[in-house]
Amino acid sequence: MTVSNYLVSGMTCGHCASSVREEIAEIAGVTGVEVDIRTGAVEVSSESALDADAVANAVTEAGYQLVR
């Protein structure tokens, strides 16, 4: 199992966090997503390393921006 940490900008509420969580969860191999809207921190658990572009695209699809 792999755990990756990201920073997402623009989230301000529970709905924001839910949107990001749902989009990232759709990436093949993702087993869990934790979002902290106060800090913008997103922790993703997956079966193996994730493609950074896939994560960035999922965050963009949710309407937010991946900072790193």
C-alpha cells in the first residue's frame, strides 16, 4: 500500500472536500481519501503509486487546483 500527500487550493466547505474525495476515489487503485479543508491537505491511500497527472485531473474535475 502507498500513501501520497497533496495540497489542494480553493476548498472552503464540506461539499468541497466531498467533491475532491469522490473524484480522487474514482482513480483506479485508490483505496482511501482523507481531506482536511482547513489546510487543503489531501492524503490518498492506494494499492500502488499513483500517476500525478491522474490526481491533478481528478482535482481539476472537482473544480479545484492541485498545488503539489
